[in-house]
Amino acid sequence: MERKIRVLIAKAGLDGHDRGAKVIAAALRDAGMEVIYTGLRQTPEMIVEAALQEDVDVIGISILSGAHMTIFPKVIKLMKEKGLNDVLLTGGGIIPAEDLQALKEIGVGELFTPGAPSTAIIEYIKKWYNEKKALHK
């Protein structure tokens, strides 16, 4: 049996609105992925530790609080320190266009803003995973 794509969905920082994260988690699960939802108010350290413990392929962070330029760089730094070099960091939320580019430049994957269809997120993760798997054959 082929291994399912394992995705960790996290709400970082003080943002208390998790409806979108739960909708995405359900959509990913419906698409055949194994989803671990960490819940609200996760620190970068908690997110990366959970990713390590759960042996995930993808970390998806939902952030609406405006702290994306603090949270994503910290998570990337911790991922590198813990050797999670083959894990995709992606996410979404209210992120200005100029910040999207800056985050991509430090190694964050595609970021999805409000209104992005869940099918686009599913396709992106599957494409990334299949390319990663092809490289490691």
C-alpha cells in the first residue's frame, strides 16, 4: 500500500480564528492525505516539534494575525536546525503580495490567500510530493 501524504496543519501565534484551517484540513483529508491538526496558538517550536514527531511531509500554517513575517522565518530556521530539509512549508492567510515574495525567497513554498480554492492547495501539495518522491527513487 502506498504511503499517504502526511500534512501538519497549524494555527500559529495568537490568531484565534481556525475555521479556514479546519476547512483545509478536511479538504486534504478528503483528498486522501493524512492530516494532523495541532489546534490554536501554536509557537514555531511547537509546530516544528509536532512535525518531527509525526514524520510529516508538509507543514501548512494558517495565519491571519499579521505575524507571518515573524512566524514563517522562525519555522524555516527551526526546520533547518532539526534537519527537516525535505519537508514542504506552505500555508495561507492574509499576506500582502510583497511579503509573499519575501517569504518565497527564504524557502517558504506557495502561500494561499483568502478565496484560493482548496483544489489548488491539494494539487500543489500532490505535485510537490510526487516531484520529491521522484527525486528520491
